[in-house]
Amino acid sequence: MNTPRDPKGGSGPELPARRSLEPEAHILVVEDDGPVRHLITRLLRENGFRATGVRDGQEMWETLGHAEVDLVLLDIMLPGQSGLELLRALRVRPGSPPVVMVTAKGEEADRVLGLDLGADDYLPKPFGRPELLARIRAVLRRARAPASSSAELVTGATARQLRFAGWTLDMARRELISPSAAVVDLSGAEYDLLLAFLEHPHRVLARDQISELARGRLADPFDRSVDVLVSRLRRKIEGEGGTVMIKTVRGSGYIFLAAVERTA
């Protein structure tokens, strides 16, 4: 299946509060190619989803303004306002839904930029129906579940918060709370990456290990995706000139330096 292009401008309205996910999740497909858009929406409906197809950014904002959307499937190659521009605008709005970007096959730069702007996953074209459904379901599961950590599953511990250097990661709410008690917005990919580091502090993690620990979110750990996500996470928890918590180990990967405390 191929996928591709379209929006007009639009800074977008306030987004309605997102509901807790129901079994019939609502997917918004932003795709200007009519036959492809209809094929994707029909496939989603046949597999238990609600699906709305729109042609461009203007229609996307109109839909988000009046409907509860659980995930946006957003093509990059859109005339007018591109998918990346729409993603950037979405990510500055509280409560925006998860976004799966559709990129041209082999366009690593687009994938990297999409992740850097806050995409939850990306799907390179051409893609098959099983992969499309699997990626959408995986992102929805991550958005829906409080997600017990792997360490809890092994030890039977009931920790619901991980504390480090004054920060708190609340796993029940999937929220990162700063030392000043402010909630810091994390994309799904950033949350999974931080959780992987917090569950394996003081241990060098190679890029392929990070990709695996982050629930396979990164399709290719050997491109720049892991490095981009690490850089993005660093900016949020370290700030400019702040304490180094994620150290690059040349030729090996990354290590999380801060002490981690588990609390119920």
C-alpha cells in the first residue's frame, strides 16, 4: 500500500480534552490522495476502528475541533502546509493525540525530523496492511496503558513512580514532573526512552538495546532515530547547561548517570 500528500494552512483551534480510549478508537487519516485515503479508512473500519478521512490541514483542524480523536495518521508529503508543519502545530497544543507519520521510503531525514518534532511513530512507504494495523495498535496501547515497567513484572514490585535528580516519572499517569512540580510534556517515544533509561541506570545501553527496551518503537536503531530521541529528551530533563544525566559513551551507546528511586 502506498500513501502520500495535501493540507492548507491553519493554526488550528483549541483541541477538546481527550477521552480514555475505548475499544473502538477513532483514527483521523490525513491524506490528499482520494483512493488511498478511502482504502485506509475502509481497512481501519473493517478492523474495528472508527476512521475519518480528510484531505488537508484545514479539514484536519476542523475535525479535531469538534471530534474526539485517538490517533492521527499523518502523511508528510502534503501540498501547502506539510505534514511536518502540522505535526509541529499539533505538538504545542495540550492534549493532542498521538501521531503516526507516513514517510517516503528511505527518507531518513524526514523520519528524524518527525521524531524530533514529537511524532510517536513513523511508517515508511510502501507499507503493508498488517504493518499499518500493528503500528496503530501499538501506539494506541502505549497511549492507553499506564504500562507496568519490565522491572515490576519481573520482581512483582508495585512501584508507580520513578524519582531521579528531583524529577518524578509517574507511570500510572504517564507524566513527567519537574523539580518545580510542573508537568513536562513527553511524546510516546520520549516516555518509552526515559523509562528504558530509568529501569537500567548506570548501565551502558547500545542503540539496538535502547530500541528493544523502548518497545520496538524505533524501526531502525542504526539510523539517527535513537540519537535524535536522546537529544530531545536531554533538552527536556537537562536544559541548557544543566546537570548531565544521559552521557554518550563513544562507540558503545548511552548511560543514565542519575540515581533512581522507586516509590509506590
